[in-house]
Amino acid sequence: SFVLQDAEIKEMLKKKMAEGVEVQKRTGVKTALVVPGRYDDKLHWDYQTSNVIENVRMCCDIVGQTGLKIVLEPLNAHTDHPGLFLTGMPQAKAICVGVNHPSAKIVNDMYHQQITEGNIIPNIDMCYDYIGAFHIGDNPGRKEPGTGEINYKNIFKHIYKKGYDGV
């Protein structure tokens, strides 16, 4: 869990980042998805945030020279992932701003975002400089795009106009 400053966790994170760099060398992958893990009820939320920032920065320092981007994924706690620390786009942006490293990005998973925040297009605009990738799935039920309440036609048109050409 990224929320703690524990020597064992730091060593595990360093090892995982080194493994990620090796995968990137073999495959040419440009992004590595990272979920910071569960929150800790015993530690103040702001200390957890600081710890996540420090741990993500350490990871970015390891992968940054290779061009690999770490994309943090906020996941919804309402339906699918209770207990996770990172649950929203504003929180993910705050962490990336705190990390202050070009390798720290966000994956905007629109299924999760629809559940947690809604306002998908305004949130894309607020976080755009930090978005490294998009995931899609319609809500309810994480179904095929176009089968639920998310207007993917308008969203895709919007990110296309912004010049997005990534994954």
C-alpha cells in the first residue's frame, strides 16, 4: 500500500518498478497502471496522502528515465472497490501535482468516474494535463460503451478535439 512509509513496502515498490522497466524494454509499453491500495483507518488521511505522493515520486524517479508513465487509477468505492485510497479524479490530480514529475499521470476510467463524480467532460478538462490514458465501460454494470448512461459519442468527440491520441 502506497499510504504507508514502511521500509518493506518501499523495497517491494522499487522491485515492482524495476520489473516494470524490464517489461517496458521487452514490449515498448508506454504506461504502467498503478492503484495505490487500501487506506489505513489508523493513519490521518493527510499523512496517507503525503505518503502516496512520496511513494509515487520514488516510483517515477525509477521509471522516469525510460519514458514509462505511471498512470494512477481512481476506482469507485461505491460499487466495486470499497476501502481503496484513490477514488476520484480531483484526488488523483492533487497527487500528480504533489508528485511533480512528468512520469506521474492519471488513467481516467470513465466507468468509475461516472459512479464517483459524474461530470465526465468537465473533469477531463480539469485534469487533462495529467491524463495519460482512458479506460471505458458503460454504467451501470461496466458494460459495452453505448449500452448505458454515458454518452461516449460526445466524450470521444471532446477528447478528439482536445488533440488526444493516446490509449
